[in-house]
Amino acid sequence: MFTKTTALAAAVAISASSVFAGGLSPEIVETPVMEEVMVAPAGPSIDPTYIVIGLIAALLIATSINDDDEEGPPDCDPFCIADE
């Protein structure tokens, strides 16, 4: 039994040392693959919110300018003179 244990211990020791047989050789290092950098497209120079607010303000100004609340008679031509 002693010889079987010794033979098993020797077999384990030999197999363990053969695992590290190439451990001191220089390591082969592969260069990492460089991924292509995607550049984001340039954004607008003006925030779209300001454009929308400007359009709403322009519409409000246009409706207040084109107000048809004149003081003359309703069926008077543009060239008639209203009674004062």
C-alpha cells in the first residue's frame, strides 16, 4: 500500500510540474482591436425651443396688428370720411 501511495504522489507531482512547463516563456500579447470612433454630428447653433417661441410671438404680434376694430361705419369705403 505504501508503494501505491508513493507512486500516486509521484504521478501527481509530475503532472503538476508539467502544467507549469512553459510558464517562463515570454507571453504572447495581441494588440487590442481599435474600434472606429463615431463622431456625433454637430447640433444646431440655436435651441429649437427659441425658434418655436419666436414663431408664436410673431403670430401673436401679427394678429394684434391686423385687428379690424375700426371706429367707422361698417359699410364705409376706405375713402369715405366718417362724421365727426
